[in-house]
Amino acid sequence: MDHSIAAIASDLNIPITVLASNDDPVMTPEVIEQRVMKVLVAADLKTTQEVGHLIPLEDPGWIAAQIRNAMKEEQAK
């Protein structure tokens, strides 16, 4: 969060899915909107609840399902 990559990230021309928790105390929904989604305007935001900042450790099944879904959606295009 201290080192912004916004300048180079805004030039990305690839499918991007942002995974976030509405209950993350560090990267709050407001932070995600301001610092991530405003830069990655074509990105798809997927959110979960009842997990904190370490989603891969707290809910790895949800992460895996989101990756599978993103891959299926991209292959369907």
C-alpha cells in the first residue's frame, strides 16, 4: 500500500479480477474502490464477507472458486 503501482497498472490490457473482503480491516471496501478499482477501471471486483485481510489463509476454497470462475468466464469469451 505504501508503494503505488498505479501508473503502470492503469496501462494493463488483460482480464483482471480483484478479490477482496468487505470485512478486511486493512484494505477496506473504500480503500479498494479508491486505490484499486479507480486505477483498474475494467477490472471485475468479487467480494466476500466474514474473513479479514488474509483471505487465502482464511478461506482458500473461496479463492480457488473465484479463480476457477474467472478462468471459465474468460474461456467463454
